[in-house]
Amino acid sequence: MRHASVAGWTSILSASVSAVVLALMLYRGVAEPEPGRLISLDALGWAILICSFAGLAVSIALLSYSRFLWYSAQYASEKELRAQTAEQAPAVAPEEAREPRDLGALPEDERRLYEMIESAGGEILQMKLVSSGEFSKSKVTRLLDKLEGRELIKRERYGMTNMVRLTK
């Protein structure tokens, strides 16, 4: 996870330097244009301008990739921690661990969403519930609010989304 963070800061620094060089070269070309030309740069100026633009694009791509690595490492460490906790917990069958709930009293949409979470093993990212295409983003949020109010689920921040877990 540390390497992803270092790569992210390096990408930010690189993007900043590229943006400054790009701005300076554009200023140089626009500040004193030759008659009849919009931007007057010599061959070296154009080369520097193009390279700084390419550097900026690569830096942004690397920053995005480093964020992806960071979130992946965070998810893997949480998953490993859950596995270790599960090993330490007494061995109880999943049916016995969670008391059966009467879902018949729930409205149909809430019940379907609850069953989606249950079929995912009792925990799922909120963005995966949205990407299933079953409900819109706002509908998923409203339904989760209702399920959380009934104390059937709990949500925890997980990066830019939430981890949704069934309560026991």
C-alpha cells in the first residue's frame, strides 16, 4: 500500500511540473507571436510543448493507476483481516449464525435488495448493487436507508462507496 501512495505523490509532482512547463511554453508562444501566426514557437519550443503535454497525460494515467492499486491493497488487507477473524470465531454454520428473518413484512423492493446482499454472502459494495442494474443509484440509497432504519443492514465507508453488511 505504501508503494501505491509513493507512486501517487510522484505522479502528482510530475503532473504539476508538466503543467507548469506546458503553461510556460504556451505563454512563450502566445506572448510574442510572429505576424500572421497564432502561436510562434521554434522547433525546440514545439518539442518541449508536446513533451510536457505527453508528460501531463502520462502522469494523470499513473495517478489513476496508483489510486487503483491503493484501493485494491486496502480491499485485500480488509479481506485478509476478515478471513483471520473468521478463523478465530467459533465454527458455526451460516444458517445458524444468522437468525432467520421474516422478510414477508418488507416491501418487495426492500426484500429484493436484502436478498441480493444475502446472496452475495452477507456483504457487498453499494456500487455493485447499483451496477447490477436492478435499481438506480438513488433508489439503492433510499432502500438501504430504509433497511438500515429497520436495523437489517449496516453501511461503512469504503473508499468512494459503502460496504453494505447484514446485521446478525
